[in-house]
Amino acid sequence: LSVLAKEKVQMDLEAEREENTKFINAEKCLLPYIGTGRENATRRIFLRSMSGMKDRVMRNSIALLREKYPILNFQNGEGYYLSYDPVELAQYRNQEMHRIQNIYRALGGVNRILGEANHE
């Protein structure tokens, strides 16, 4: 049992180390190109070319950076930028909360079937 526990701890440490490496890489390769303020927004195509990352990797890296930095993107084609403006931050949070609500509603049929299956 202790061997299994040690293996689990080792796997957890390796996963955490890999996540930290991805975060550090994102800070180094992407963050310098993300401007501060809406007027300094950086488009995805520019971030891809500057970082050398594939699109999916870059978007995942931005998601990691968002855990620490207030990186906004209003889905209007203007790009990503850092913001410390409380009004913009609230607007962005509302946009993302609306997206979460839409995703949850889209799972309605699946949840209904799973709910019925759990009662059989």
C-alpha cells in the first residue's frame, strides 16, 4: 500500500511540475506580447507568430496565464490584453458567466437522460 501511495505522490508531483513548466513557458513566450489596455490588444495570429506555438497550445497557455493575470478577450476580433479597469473586468466576467450558463443549458438533454438513467 505504501508503494502505491509513493507512486501516486510521484505522479502528482510530475503532473504539477509539468503544469508549472507550461505556466513558466507561457509567461516567457506569450505574456511579453500581451499589451495592457484595450488599445494595446494583441491578436491571436500575432501571438502565434511571436510565440511559435500552435493555436491550441497557445490558447491553453493563455488559459493558464488567466489563472494569475487578468487577460481579457471580448470576442470582437480586437485580441487579448491585460486590464486592471474594474468596469472592463466586470464586463468580461459577465461575458464568461453568460458563456458558462449557455454551456450548462446545452447539457440539458444529456443531464435529463443521465438523471433518468440514475433512477432506473
